[in-house]
Amino acid sequence: MMLSFLLLAAQATTPAPARVPARTRAPATAPAATPAPLSPDEARFNRCVDLATGDPATAEREAGTWRMQGGGFLARQCLGMAYATELRWAAAAAEFEAAANAAEIAKDARAANYWAQAGNAWLAGREPARARSALNAALASATLVGLPRGEAELDRARAAVASGDTAAARTDIDRALVDAIDDPLAWLLSATLARRMHDLPRAQHDIAETLKRAGDDASAQLEAGNIAALAGDEARAKAAWTRAAQLRPDSDAGRAAMAAIRQFDTPAAAPAHP
């Protein structure tokens, strides 16, 4: 039976899951025989973050009290993380931005991380313009380096795609593939964007890199099927979609894969375009 090549690209139409914001502790120094004791603020921050991820309502009260007592950007970050746990993305983003502004006033290098967290939260809340603004601030800082910088570049690329700016998205993804080369999400987003831009060789290369790093991820297998379908490879498309459906049948990727597989049970139709 001829495959109808309906490219069900969930990655291209819905935002990727938001990353859980990192705790953003102080940078590590040279290894020591025994760990240096935490300052009272650092210890309180760690306790607050543990609450934020396990009991966000209690964390909100703790962070609010701490902020009134002068907890500054650490208290605001904890409150943002509590809101993020509750999927209250706009409230989380506002707290991360407040933390970033307070850190900038204090000339604390963590400000860039807070801007990145704000951007990620705006993106999760489907506010790509606000996400790009926050991520621009994060990436303007020289203190965001390595993997955290690559993740911010990926988030800005996702915001660019959501805004219809594929050229800017390609630039940011290419940068992220330098700063976060081992991150499978970077390769997956690159493959998806290449497919949407009808760059089949690039899409095939990048999905192969994705599968090397995350072959058991349903979204990766869904995209592998989409790219194989675009190439006219019915067997590979069906195999990848079947694997995606097996891995996470109750996920968006799994359901999209199952819908694609059902094409094999219907009469041949004219190719559909994404």
C-alpha cells in the first residue's frame, strides 16, 4: 500500500516540554578535602527549592516570608520554581525576571541564569515574544557559557519558530549544536526545523545524531518517521512510528505516531504537506 506521507510533526506545532529550572547554586571552586559549609542563605535556598518541587504551596509561603525578610533574588527564584511546579508559567516567569533584575542590581553573575529561566517559563506559557526578550537578555551576558548557554539558545530558537522566524531559529540552533553538542534535544529540534525547511539531507543527518543519543525517546522516533516519510521510505517511516507508539503510547508523540501508522490501513491518498 502506498503511504500517504501525512507528516504529523508534533514537534513543529507544539512547544517542547519546558525544562525544570536549575537551582543555580554558586559556581564550584577547586576541589577541597571537605565541602565548605553553606551560608545561611544558601541553606535556606536549598530547603526552599526542595519544597518548591515537592510541596509548592508551602514553598510559596516560605518564599514570600523570606522575601519580606530581605531574601532578595534567591527568595524570588524559589517562588518562581514553586509556580513552575504548579504550571503557573506567567507567574513563574515574572518571578524569574524579578530575580534577574535584583541580581543585576547586586552585580551577581546568576542574573543571566534567571533571565534564561524566565524565557523558558514564558515559552512554556506560549508567550514567544516575551520568551525571546528574556532570552536575549540572558544571551547578552558573557556569564552564560557551555551547556546552559546552549539550552538558552535552543529555547530562543523554539520561540523564534513559534514566532514564524525560521531563519533566526536556524542560527540559534546551529549555535546550540556547538554549546550543547551532546544534548539530544538540540539535534531533534535541528532535524525538525530542517524538515520543515525542506532540507532533507540536513534533516536525515541530524535525526541520525538524535537517535544516537536518544533512540528510546518517542519524540525522536516520531520525527525519524516523519523524515523517512518525506524521503519516500515507507518501511523506515512505519518502523519509526511503530517504535514511537510502543515507547510512549499515551504521549502526544505516541498518539501522533499511531495516527500516522493508521495510514497503512486506508486506501492510498494524495501526499499531504506539513
